[in-house]
Amino acid sequence: MAERILLVDDEKDFLDIMSERLKYRGMDVATAGSAREAISKIALESYDVIVLDLQMQEMDGLEALKVLRTVKPELQVILLTGHVTLEKGVEAMKLGAMDLMEKPADIAILEDKIRRAHARKMILVEKQTEARVNEIILNKGW
Amino acid sequence: MSDPESIETCGLRCFGAISASLSHELKNALAIINEHAGLLEDMMLMAGTGRPLDPDRLKLLAGNVMKQVQRADTMIKHMNQFAHSVDVTVACSDLEDALTLAIALNSRTAVMKGGVLVLEPSATPVRITTCPFWVQTLIWRSLSELLERAGADGQLHLCARKISDGAAIIFSPVDHVLTNIHIPDVLNHLKATQALDIQTRELWIVLPADINANRADGLFRSCLH
């Protein structure tokens, strides 16, 4: 099954080319030009991995990360940014980002991280489903 | 309580903030160029498997790369111009050119704060003798504060105007004077004053025509030199 990716960046040219390159690698890619658009999109659609720019207009990547993880805790987020500082990196990890990459990114490394993020999301969803089934069984006394 | 930060540190902060912002934007341009090169590589690999190359698509990609190179080149020119502003303590220059450079240097920060900087052309050339670097520091400090309180559309207009005893940088629409703790030091350093016109919602930063004038020894000494 193809990974469903949401690419979030306020650089339109970057979004267009990166989404095309990921599509060539068999991924199902959607794009958002701002954090707000990304938040609206995840409310309507289901994605496995979000590739999120750290510095964007209006709402930055860390703020967006907080919201995204609150709305969909199982979402795997990879931050992609021009400059990574140690503080930002630590903060991103504390907020639940799966990984952080610096631009320009090596597509093979990004692809690998996306596939691992997808696999991690699948395990999480599986665990959540198992927990829910166990809860139902317990509640019903089966 | 007074802030322990000296004016030198304030200047260095300005230099650091602007350099960081420009280098971030440069990285963005490089990332786009990198992805275009990567996409061309992908297309070449697919051509090797029998998928034909589309000349129109290649032309478009080449155009995009050129656009990003031009963008990066413009940024580097601005960065270089700014870096050279510390070469001289005092210089005679056009204030509108200084505003044009300031807008280029600070526009990304403005956009990040939801604002837009607009240059209002001045009717006549506004030449003054002042400290180029400290004028940029003053504008940077002012914008940092004004953008936090910019209007609904986020537009902040900047204009250079010649006045009888010097020149003015006018920010509008603004409803308050600058209150940042470092503003008095920077204003003092440039022998400048600020005044708010509530009716027109304009904040005037008035600079002397020649910073060397009215000094006991007739010489201006910058703390950077």
C-alpha cells in the first residue's frame, strides 16, 4: 500500500517538485502551502506521514506540530528545514516529531525516513486497534 | 531596571538576525535548485527505461532553476551591501536607498509576522551624512516592534522625506512611539529623534542632515570603530 504523505511548505516551487519526486517513488502525495491548510486537510483526509517545514508564515512548524499531534496523535511527522538548531531539534522531538532533516535533503534518505515513519504508524494503529478490541471484549464480558 | 545590553551588542544582534534570515532564505532557494536537479536525474533514469523526455517540461524546469539562481543572487547582493555598511563610520548616502535595502533585508521577517513592507517613493532625493550601519540597525529595531502591532492588512509603509534641517524616515500607519529599551540608545547614537503624528498615523524618525555637525570636536566616532 502506498504511503499517504502530506507535504507542508510555504515555498510553492519546492512543494511542486518534491511532491513529483516522491510520487515517482510510488507515494501518494498531497500538498499544503501553510500550516493552517495542513491542519484543515488532516481533519478531512487521512495521512500516514507529514513532511513539515519548520519556518513558515503565520504559524511555524513547531506550533503546527503541536496542533497536528493533538488532533491525530498517530500521525508521524518529519520536519524539513533550512537550518536546524539544537534547541529547535530537541523541542521538535519533545513535541513528538519522528525526525528532523535539513534542506537541501537527500531524497533517498527522506524516502527511507518516510517509509520507516509509515511502518511506525501502521504498528501504532495496529496497537490502538488491538487495545480497542480488548476493551470491547472486557466491557462485553466475552 | 536598565537592560545590560550595550549598543554594540544591539548592533551585533541586528547583524546576526538579518544574516540568519537571509541565509535561511538562501537555503530555501538552494533546496529548490537541489530538487530540480534531483527531478532531472529522476527523469533521466526513467528515460533509460523507455519513458521519453518532454522538451517543454525540461524547458520549464530550466526556467525554474534560473529563477531561483536570480533570487539567490539578489539576496547575496543585499547581504553584501549590508555587510559593507560597517566599512565606513559615516557616509553621505541616499536615505531612500537605505530604506530599499532595509525592506529587502527585513521582508522575510515581516512576512513571517504576517506583515508586508511597502516603500513609498519620495518626491526628491534625500541625501544625508550619517552612519549607514546604524541606520539599518534603527530600521531593524523599529520594524521588530512595529510589525508586532501592524494593522489588519499587515501593511507597513516606509518613506524617506527631506526636511529643512535633515531628513525623516516615516513609518505608517503607526499609532504609538517606539518603546523598545534599545531605541533611545540607537536614536541617540544617530542624533535622531522620534515623533508621532496621531492625525496622519505617521511615526517620524528625524535624522540630522550631517551627523558630524554640532559636535564639540567636529568628528563623529562610531562605537564600532
